[in-house]
Amino acid sequence: MPPHDADSAPKPKPKRPPRQLMPEQLAAVRVYNFAEVPLGYDEDLARLEASRCLRCKKPGCVTGCPVGNQIPVFISMILEGDFTGAIAKIRETSNLPAICGRVCPQELQCEGHCNLGRAGEPVAIGRLERFVADMERRRGLKVLRRPEGSTGLRAAVVGSGPSGLTVAGDLARLGHEVTVFEAQPAAGGVLLYGIPEFCLPKAIVREEVEHLLELGVKFEYNVLVGSTLTPDELAAAFDAVFIGTGAPVPMLMRIPGEEMAGVCTANEYLYRANLMKAYRHPEYETTIPLGRQVAVIGGGNVAVDAARMAWRLGAEQVTMIYRRLEKEMPARTEEVRHARAEGTEILFLTNPVRYVGDKTGHVRAIDCIRIELGDCDASGRARPCPVPGSEFQVPADVVVVAIGTGASPLVPRVGGLETDRRGLVVVEPETGRTSRPGFWAAGDVVTGPKTVAMAMAGGKRGARAIHAYLMHERGY
């Protein structure tokens, strides 16, 4: 028998490092400030995390990304230290990387399709995207350039949320003249007024808007299309019109006591705290319900944001009430973890029945009932069914209702756009073309409340369709 050749023996594969944790503020500290909670990777952590990527021949992460980011490519560039190349690669497909890296539910999208995640923890794709976008800002890496020529064709974008900003950026890079009309005094839509500072700093949103300004996009603020400016006027002045007005109309539970003082919607609560700077009272005299015992109804990202906001506004007890199980919560896993670490209690399988007030008409408690899950409903999830005799009371002097939102009917009604029974604009799925010639739509106004990346994906489809229309049907 020949002697054993050590060099010919199979060598064990090098062990991959574990998923790298992102440094963050301690819970005991952050509940007293509005600074961003996650602190981001440094270069060493980013490159170590990038080394975990399998460089798959068929990368599931790309399939799972709504905007189609070439994830393995930009991760390889991070590993090589080519941060300029990495941000350039991301910006080929995404106009908002610093935002998507912070607020997208990566566990359901890119990371949820990561092949490494089948046997362990997926690559922290969202954290790496955030790292590259932050590196772009810190080092002044400029990868976007205004197009050399202009088609002379004009597009109007109504709304400056994720879909509107995406359409504006894509069309501007194709050489079209783009004007964004925004009802608020600043651009960003839900990114600016709906998401708290500690989750998405306002400076990040402003910087992404700056990128669009550098591409030549124009912004008109305090313009409420459908009122101060009509869709017909836009159609007369522009060659194409995109509608991205989102879903800003809050839903209510329609239970007794909803009119009481101290009961508000999450839209109102977060809007006042964000844009009107209620958290800097009394320097800013914006009114917002401030309570000692705050209850938030709902289980999505908005509900979690409201609960975490309540702590920072001085609450002593914060309770979330959700009628399903934790695994069915739409909120991001990381945000739920943050909320719990900050002290938020979550009551599952619980539903409010009525609000209870004092003699002055101010809410003091919520009558609730326990829920058991029955047969599946139209959504494919088990139907919540009340358990008789299980009523109990949750003390609350402020109640924030965060059970969903709907589209504003203003632009579709005035513009003559076809809508479905929920008031959402009806479009061709692959193009975003509406029932009115020359008008497109995407984002929450079409789908109802979804993720930032999904709104961006709809915007990208719309931008491609608008470009084809401008270049061919308009006879350019």
C-alpha cells in the first residue's frame, strides 16, 4: 500500500464567519433621544460580512429584490474595497439605496431568498447596501451624472414618495425633463413624514432628493394636484403624467368611543411628531396626544413606529394590541426586536371592542376580547374569531390606531382614472398605464400599502413604459 500523501488529502472548506451584528444604541439610552438606532457597519465589519456571500451562479437574492439589484456583484466589490464601484452598481437599479438599506423588509425580500440562509443565517444584504450608500455620502463619491442631452419631452410626477422619486430619477437619466409636484413643503412623502427619525434620518431622505436635483429633476412644493392644479392642466402642459400619491388615508376600527380625546390615527401621530417637530415641545407648539399609558392597535411597521415614538415622547407604558400571532405580524423583525428591547409589550390574539373614557370625554382604557384563529379567510390566513367571555381591559390615556391606510380619491376622481372597489387606481400590471391615455400610476395608490422596494419596482416599470411612450408614440 503506498504511503499516505498528505497533499492529496481533501482539505476542509474554510469555515464562514457568522453573520455580523450591526452596532446600535443601547435601549436604555435611545428611548430618550431621536438619533438613529442602528449605527451601521464600519469597513472591517462590512468586508467580513461580504466574505460570507456564496457568489451563487443563480443568485436567489436578485430574484427576491423587487428592483433587481445585482447583489453578488456589489458585494464582491465591497470585499475588494471598491466602494465607488459598489455604489455605482447599486445605483444602476436603485435610486434610494440609503433608504432601502434601512427600511426594506430584507428578511422577506433579498435575504429571504439568499441561498446561504437555507442552512443558516443569510448574508446581511440590507446592512451592506446601507454601508455602501453611507460610504458614498461620507466620502463624497459621485456616481450619478446629468445626461448630456435632452429629449425635450416633459413628464410630470405627482407625489414624491418612493415610486415618484424612482420614476423621476429614471426618466431624468434617460434625458427627459421631469417636474415633481408635491402637496407637502418638502419631498419624500411617507419616507419623510411617516417613518420616524430614529429609523430613517430626515437628512438621508434630503440627500437622496439632492441626487435627483443633480440629475436635473425639478420639484414644485405645496401643490395639491386635484385642487390647486388639475390633472387636465398637467396633461396640457406635459407629455406624460405619473401618479404616485400613495395611500395616506387612515382606516379606523369603527368601534364605540372612537371620537374621544386621546384617540388618534398613526398618520396624525407620526406626521405631527416628524414634520411638525412635536418631539421638541415646547420649542415647537405643535399639538400631539402625549400620554403616560399609550396603546397602539396594529401589527405592521407603522404600529411599531408609533409604539417606539411613544417612548420618546415620554410614555411610561406602551402596549401594542394585535389580533393575530407574532409570526403573522407584517412589521420587520428587527423593528419588533427594537420595540421589545425598549419596553413595549405586545398583546397577541387580542382585539379592541370599545374605548372607555372619563367624564371629560378623554379615553382612559380599551375594552378588549381574546381571539382564537379559525378557518382561513380570503387572505389565506386563519380567521380571527372572538372568544366569548374573555373580555378584559387595557389602561390607556392615548390610543394610536395603526390598522392600515387607503388611497386618496382626489386625483383619480378629478382625473377620471378608473379605480377598483377599494379606491385603488387600476393599471396594466406590466406598464402601470391607467385607463386615461398619457397617465401612469404605481406604488401604494395602485397596490395599497406595501414596502418601499415594491413601490420603487412599480415606479421602474412605469418609467420604462413612459419612456417607450415618449420615444415612440409621441414621435420623438
